Amino acid sequence: MARLTARFWVDAYLARLRGADIPAFVVAHGDDTAGTVLVKMNTLDGEGRLFHRTWDLLEDRQIWSELATGAESDLDAAIERQRGFDPDIWVIEVEDRQGRHLLDQPGLS
């Protein structure tokens, strides 16, 4: 199966968020071809959630799962730890008081 480049996926994700009037920003630009993507869900109240793609062995597919949750400063620290392991990581920050991130929609796994 052909795999999308990281840049293509990020561009498509940002377009989908724009279509739903959900602000999002590229905080860190990773490798265009194979960079890992982290999505920081900022609910604008000092709290949030951090998502990354993992492999669901039972269903043999990639899914988005929560890497961290809590205070925004804790999420930022988790992102910095991940970037210490892999400087090619993309970081997308989504800002929505309702916590909408659209990662559970078809086509985004």
C-alpha cells in the first residue's frame, strides 16, 4: 500500500481543520517525507491533550492515540522530549475550546 508523505498529510489535515473553522498551526516543521506527526490539542484553558499515531495490532492499522494529557506546560515538555529523540517530528497545534481535533474522522489515520 502506498504511504502518504508527512507533508501531504499535514497539508490535508490543516485544510480539513480550516473547513471546520478550527484554528491550527504548524509549530515545528518536520521531515517532509517521513516525519512523525504530533498533534497538540489546546483547549485554551491551560489544559490539553497530545496525540501521536500508533499501530493497532488487533486491527492491523495505524490509529491516533493520546500520548499525554494535562497542563499545557506538561504537553510542551513531552513534545520537547520527543523532539530530543527525533528532531524530524512535525508538531501541529490545534486550538479549540470544545476539544475538536478531527483525528477520529475517516481518512486521517
